[in-house]
Amino acid sequence: MPRDAARPPTGRPAAASEEWLDSVGDSAAAAVQAPTELLGEYLPLLADAAIHGRRAEAWELDAVRELGRSAAAQGVGARRAVDLYLSAAWRLWRELPVVARSSDPEKVRAAAEAVLRVLDDAVGVLVDGHQAERREMIRREEAVRAQFVDDLLRGDADVSRMVERAELFGIDLGKPHHVALVAPRHPDGAVDRAATALERAVVDRFGDREVLVAMKDGRIVVLVPSAAAPAGAAARGGDIGGLLQQDLRRLRIAGRWRVAAGRAFPGVWGVPRSYEEAREALALADRLGSDADVVHARDLLVYRVLGRDQAAIVDLVRDVLGPLQQGRGGAAVLLETLQAYFDAGDVATEAARRLHVSVRTVTYRLARVAELTGYRVSQPDQRFPLHAAVLGARLLDWPARPLPAEP
């Protein structure tokens, strides 16, 4: 309500009344360290209630609600705003003539009841306004953050502007950064809850500078600086994937999760490059039927090379491994033996252990491969195309899926 409408509590001129209320407001604001203007017309409301017993009208409470929004916008917490109103109320109560000079307890009781009613109404709408503004601020911040993450990972935004925006989030794009993706292995994984818990863990582990945790396309995106990687681990994506997987297990986040880590690259274009590596690593792990919970882009580079020329890899698989289909039982068993042999570092004993067969069986099958294809694993110049063809077969899911027809 306008201050001119406030009735002087002692019949003194309005100016004297204004000075009295201003003094109370300044004292309360100084005590709780909050801006005096957040009181608005709250003190005249209390004085009017004490003297005349009047309840605040709807439009007056709407003004207080706006003051709550203003407090949130200025960064004044809800508790401090409420403290300001409570402090102003008891300070005003001590100065009210109806309290200080009246000998009628009934008058004092009625004044107290009226003041408490206005206080209750005012604090309620003050908090409502504060919470409403905070919710809107959070929504705006989330929208800005989401847009920033999209632009950062896409890599096609204005470079100088992107550097400025990144600084607002505490990220120096001049430094190398890893991007890791955390994806649920099952569709019922609660990505939002996992993201909240993982963000706290990432900040605890790496600090609150140069890190970013967000959700995108049903996955959790984690950005960390390469300097945060354990010593000696930089070549394997800083082993960021392994650290994040440890945090997921330590926090006992429900479900099974796969973490894919890209390598670290500097500059504005480094982040989207690392992100694309992590995305490709996830996709390749799914296509290869990998059971690993942590995959590194570096370990899958050969598959990326093979996958970029589909026609060439199809020809390689068809020409090198196609004859295996003539073997008894088809190509699957012989291909599995080749894969185990290569994964075991060309050690037949270890390959036999992994396949749960005898060493003699492994050597027999390798000899059969040489007989059918003309490629021997013992010859370096023949081993390479044979190994590349095996990797290509995994990428194409052959022989479970037929190769594309020749043009």
C-alpha cells in the first residue's frame, strides 16, 4: 500500500511515522544483512494491523510475493528473507505506542493477534514468491546449460563466443578435455538419478573446475580435463572410463552401465572430437557384442578404420574368410578359434583355455583354416590380412548375418 495511506501510530504527522518505520526497517536489514528495499510496504501493513486491526488485502500480499521473487533474483536466500521479516516485526512491536503506552491488556492482545496474522500471511506469500522465482531461475539455467552442452558437443558454434560461454561454466577450452559417455545397459536404467549422483562424485573426485556433467540423448555426458587423469593413463583415455565405472559401483547405482571414453584433445574442436569418439566406441561395442563395462576409443580405432570403407571390408571378409563356409559345420567355429587365437596373443595354449578345448584342437582348426583359405597365422604377411578380416567379420556380425550382395 502507498506509504501516504499508512496511518501514523500516534497521530503524529506522516513524515514522523515514515521516519519511525524507516528506522525499524534499516535496523532489521542491518541485523540480517539483507537489502532494506525487500521490506517494501510490509512495515506499514504491520503498523496498520496493530493500530486498526486491518488484514492485508490481496493486492498488498501480491506485492509482498513480488518482493520474495526479487529476493531470489538478488541471491538472497529464503531463510534470510524470512529472518528480515521476523526481525522487522519484533522491532516494530517494541516501538508501537499501543504496546509501549497502553495499560489495557485487551488492546495489547488484539494488536498482537492482528500483527501475527499479517506476519503469517506476509511470510507465506514471501516464501511462495521466492520459491517460484527460484524454480524459474533453475529452468532458465537448465535451458542455458542444455543449449551450451549441445553447442559444445556439436562443435559448429561461433568459436570466440563458445570460449566466452565456456568460461561462465568454469571450462578453459584451451586445455585438453576427455568426454566420456555413461549409458544404461538395460532400458530401465534411471539416467536422471544416476546423473545426479555421478555429478557429485565427479566434483568430489576432480573438483568443480573444468568439469561438466549433463544428460543428452538418454546418456550421461561427463567432461573432465586430461590433467585430472591418473599418471601414465593418458594413452588409454586417461582411464576416465574406469574411474567413472568405479564411482557407479561405489554409489550402488541400480542397473548395469557401460562407460565409453574418448581421447583428450585441446581447443574448441577437441571436445566434439572426443565426444564423437566416445559415441562411436559405444556403438561399436554394441555392434561387436562386447560385454565390457568400460570401452576406450583408442582400443577400437582399428574398427573405426575398417568401418569407414564398407565395400572394402566386405570384399576382404568374403575373399579371405568366405572359404571357411566349406568346412564342416560352417565358418562360425573356425572364426571363433581365429578370434580367440589373436586375442590370446597368438598363443595356442591360452586360446585353448579360453575356448575350453585342447591345444590339439586349436592347432587342428588353425591348420584347417590354412587349408581352406590359403592364409597361415604363422606367416606374418598372411597373418595381417587374416586378422583384419576377422576384425571385419566381427564388425559385420558375419557369419550370423549374410554379407551384402556384390554390386
